[in-house]
Amino acid sequence: MEQLVLSGKELLAIGFTPSPAVAKAMEAVQRSFPADQRNVALEQLRSVLLQPLLFTSDAVWSDVALALISQQNETVPLIPPVPYTSYGEAFIDEGARGQMQTAVRLPVAVAGALMPDAHQGYGLPIGGVLATDNAVIPYGVGVDIGCRMCLSIYDIPESHFYTNESKYKRELIAHTKFGAGSGFSGSDRSDHQVLSDDGFNTTRFVSELKDKAYTQLGSSGGGNHFVEFGILEMLAQENELGIPKGKYIALLSHSGSRGLGATIANHYTKLARSVSRLPKEAAHLAYFDLDSEEGQEYWRAMNLAGAYASACHEIIHDKITKSLGAGLLARVENHHNFAWKEHHNGRDVIVHRKGATPAGKGELGIIPGSMTAPGFLVRGKGNPASLNSASHGAGRQMSRTKANQTITSETMRKQLKESGVTLIGGGTDEAPAAYKDIHQVMAAQQDLVEVQASFSPKMVRMADDGSRED
């Protein structure tokens, strides 16, 4: 009987990398499989690749499994750092700077930038931007994939809010839902075309998240996620939105892809760490080659989560707009916690913006402040040194734990009252004092964005218990 012969090219196509494991796999296949079982052999090899520890005593695959484990135990060395630019260096914490310095030493790193709202996170710092060579880093994107801002500007004058605050509060509560694990059931659930997105067919793992996504569609998480009414002031008579200079009631929201994105992020981060063996200090920056099967899976799942996050905002804004009977003058949306295929410095790269706003030339975005500090509608200047990026907010200056330990509810209530802001839900971990001065942050990025309008929060809805996202 003719025995099966696999080529090295076929093995590389299913995820093997050039190593002794390739030769071991070719030998095992030729020894154990007839020529008509190519698909069976390849499927088994995929399983060995994913979990070699399960095959160390297997009669067919033990030599392949041991070779893969030996390969995995060999860490990929870091390289000398590629250059990166920092903005607002004076008020970026040491932890964030250290994480960025590690990120730009990855073998796939091409360029980087650190935004003025940066603070320490996992993998890339929050406010970190990293361009890589055909590689995607799950923790360079973040856990809340596609987290974004969305702004609706209404044809309602400022005065209407102050004479109808009870109505705005009623509608804000009625059409939002917050908290880790929160969602809808039965007829309260919303339909949206995103539920038909082909991304749900990426793998069985992703498809099994569809019911959870349906339940949470149109809801917001915990932590720093919010939906708020405020007064938007257009500062220029002529602008891209065609809205006359003046003050308008507006709705601003911040949230992401809920449990769908969090589950995808955690799954693929673990998988990346098994594929990309990095030194301990860089372990959270494990990456996929974008041409690999795992890289393509993650890319599709990431884009699904981004589309889902956008759909959540659309549902929230449409519900509230309808309930107000308002005319919509404009809606602006941008996301962060994502990776994009872009062209910088004459080459194609993957740009990760973890807590950073896309700011290409002429691109509109929203940079919020805090419960009491203004946010800004901005237009990007397309600065290549920042990889066409800007901050995604004011940025934390206190951890959640420190904020809860040092800021009292009474202090926070006093500050809210002085600023004329009504808070529904929320906790001291999100108190204004936990955040950097948004004016300092904006001053540090004048080369990155141009302010088009300011937004002053007036009524803020957050998770009732200050809970973290899923």
C-alpha cells in the first residue's frame, strides 16, 4: 500500500514553523498513514499543534509532540528597541513607560507612540500605539475589543435640558443597561444586522458566543463605561458637520464589545502565548503571524467584536433619539482597542491602538474628560510621529483601588454638585479626581488633533455598582 507523503509546505500551511518538528511530522505521517488519508493526517496534526502535551505518549505522534514542546520552551529573544515618540511625558507613569519600552523590543515591532493619557495596563500600556510587521497582538488590542466613543448631536437648544431634566433622566434610565454580565431577555432583546455577521462562523468557539452577544446587544459594561447627556458647543462657524456655531444638547457614550469581546480576547491571548514564546517581561505581548491560521481567526473575530461594539452604540443612540423625538444633526463615532492594516513610512504595517484614538488627517474623533471635565470633538492632523493617533481620554492618575481608598462618596458628590452634574450609578473608582487634567492632556497633543467642539457632561449614567466590565 502506498504511504502518505506530506510536504514541508503543507505543514507550514497548517501552522508548523521551520523546526525539527516538521521532519518528525513528515516521518510519522509516512510511517503511519496510507496515501488516501491526507485530510485525516492533517486534522490530527492540527490537534497535536494546538495541544502537544496531550500527545507525548501517543504511538504515532509522540516524537512530533516532544519536538513541538522543546520548540515552545525556547523563548524568542527581544531585539534592540525601535524608536517611539511620547507625548506628555511628564505625566505618564513609570509603569506605562516600561511597558512601552518592552513592546518596541518585540521582533515584529516597527514603530511606536505613547499618548499623553497613557497609564499601565496589560501587554501594551493603555494609551500605547504599536506598529508591527504582519503580526497581531491580542493584548495589544486589549480585552474590550473595539471599545469606542459615539456622539449624537441634536437639534435641541441648551435651555431645553435645564427645563426638562426629569424627562432626560427618565429616558436615560429607560434605554440603557449597565454592569458586568448585564443583558436583556425575551422581547426586550434588540435585533441588529450584526447578528448575521459572517464573523460568527469563524470557528465553533466564536459561533457559540452568539447567544451571549444577542443577550447583551445594546447594553453597556462596568468600569469607565457611560452614557451621558451634555451640552456640546460648536466652536467654529464652518466645520465638517455643517452645524452652525452654538450650543446643542448631545448624547455621548463609551463602551465596547461586552462579553463577546472579552471572551475572544482571553481565548486568543492564551493561544498566542502557546504559539509565541517570549521572555517573561514580554509574555503579555504574545502575537500571531497574520498569515497563520490562528492569526486569521483572531483577525476575523476582532473585526466581529468591533462591529458588535458599534451596533451596541447604534441601538442605544437610536432608542434615546426616538424617545426624545429629537432631530439628529450629526453622529460621530470612533473606536480604540483595535488593530488596523495601515501604510506608514513606506511600508504596510499592523497598527495597534490600545486606548488611543485614530487621528488621520481630517479624521473626526471624540476625546472625553471625566464626569465633570469637558470632552472634545477633534479633527486629526495625521501626524506620522504618532502613527496618526491621539489620546482616547484624560487617562487615569489613580488605580481603581487607590481611588476607592482615597476618595470618599461625599467628596465626589460635592464635586458633582459644584459642576452641575447628575450622576446615576457610578462609584468612587470613577471619580473625577481619579483622572488626569484633560486640559493638560489636550495641550500635550496640539500637534495631533485640532479641537472642533467641546462637550460638557450634565447627566451621567454608569454601572450602579461601579462594577468592572465582563
